[in-house]
Amino acid sequence: MKTIKAIFIVLILALSGSLSAQIVTNSTTDSSETQKLVLIVLKNGNEFIGSIENQNKDQVVLKTATQGTLTLKWEDISSISDVKEEDVSEKGFYQQHNLQSTRYFFGPNGLGLKKGEGYYQNVWILFNQVSYGFTNYFSMSVGVVPAFLLAGAPTPVWVVPKFSIPIKKEFLNIGVGGLFGTIFGEGTSFGIGFGALTIGNSNHNLSVSVGYGMVDGEWSSSPVITVAGMTRVSRKTYLLTENYFFPDNITLISFGARSFAGKVGIDYGLFIPFQAGDLYAIPWLGITVPFGNY
């Protein structure tokens, strides 16, 4: 029961809110950069993906897979950004980079933020968390539910360190970490130590995680199993599912989606707990705002 209590502390706090391109300069690049895959956005809104073959003070020569070689004038270019191959569709169109591929609605997976990448996550107004990649293999999140704003109610705060270990690039990753926190005003401490195995890349992946919960220094003897996944269904939309299997035959399943409005990610879905025949749904609504090397 300690495991169940620890996990539900986090999830209930997260759901408590239901109560509650870089700009281009006219400069040249050296030859080592000319083969990078880039996205060029023109001032009229047109976008082109390819590798820069040549450039001078007047123009850029871009080699594309679908439209051949294009000569673009600097005066017509709004921005140039590096892109990853995984963010280019089969038809050669740029797909919104999924910075939040390192987690599902709430739970993390084996993928990791790159050095300098970060995002702010908010769920139902009160749940707040900031995540940042300190290296390509280590990230840290800090979260708070500022309940002290509500007549001085007890306030949960937590940190989430995570190591991401790529076993095979774009196919197999392992994540190891934990969530450790306390509730100011009550003195209660809680935590979850977890390990996650993720198959797939940032666009399509499936994860299996094992976690052990802790309350006031006492760790559970039985694990919680999590099965979660995401898949890209359009340029700016992913389907999500995140499902927890607790001891004592308690199950929490979810399904929904993540869509992008510009650079902002919007998560929406339903969490459905199952216990002793009860069936009801809890809505989930959150946003994610990137910062840093996005």
C-alpha cells in the first residue's frame, strides 16, 4: 500500500487543478556546416528543407530531396534552423519537433533532453514543473503545487533527476531516476525510484517502467508497473497513453493526445482508475512551453 500511496500523492496533486529559429545574418559558413539538414523559412511563409551547398553575401544554394536545387536570396529569408532527420516527413515536410518526447502525460521514459533543452509544464493551473537537460544524458526537473496560495494549505515540492542511456540510437533507450519530494506544512516526504525501457524514437515509442514508492522513508516491497506510449499521427499531433498497474489489483489507465500550437505543446485526455468495480474518468489538461536550445 505504500507504493499506491506514493504514486497517488503525485497523480492526485497533478490532477488537483481540476479543483483548481534562430534569425539569420548575412554571413558565410565554413564547409564543415554545409551538409547539415536545415529548415529555411522565407518571409512569405514558404518553407524548404535541405542541405546548404553554397552561400555568399547575396544568396544561399539549397539542395532539397523533393524540389531539386534552389537558389534563395538572403533578403527573402526569415530564418534558418538545424533540423533532425526524424522531424522530416516522408514527403519532405518539416514536422514539429517533439521536445516533450521524454515523457508522456506525466511519467518519464528512457529518452532524454539534450544539453541546453528545457521546458515548463503546467497542468490544471496548480501543477508546475520545469525540466532542463544539463548534459545529453542527465536532466533535472523541479516541481511545485503552490497550495500555500490557498489559505496557506500544505505545499508539495519535488525534484526529478534522470539519467538517459542510449543503447541503440533511435531504437532502444534506458532511463533511470526518481521523484523525491516533501509537503511543506505537513512534514511528509514521498518518492518514487524508477527504471524505464523505451523502444522507438521521439515520434513513435513504447515504454515499460518499474517503480518503487516511498512515504516518510519507508519503501514499498512491491513495484508499480507502467506501460506507456506515443505515436505521431500528423505534423503537429501525437496520440498518448500512460497506464499504471498497482499491487492489490488497482489499475489507472489513460488515453489522449498532444498537439502543438506554434512551439507550445497542449496535452489533453482522460485518466480512468479501476478498483472494486468503480469506473469514472478524470480529465487531464496541460501545456508545455519550451526554452533554451529548442
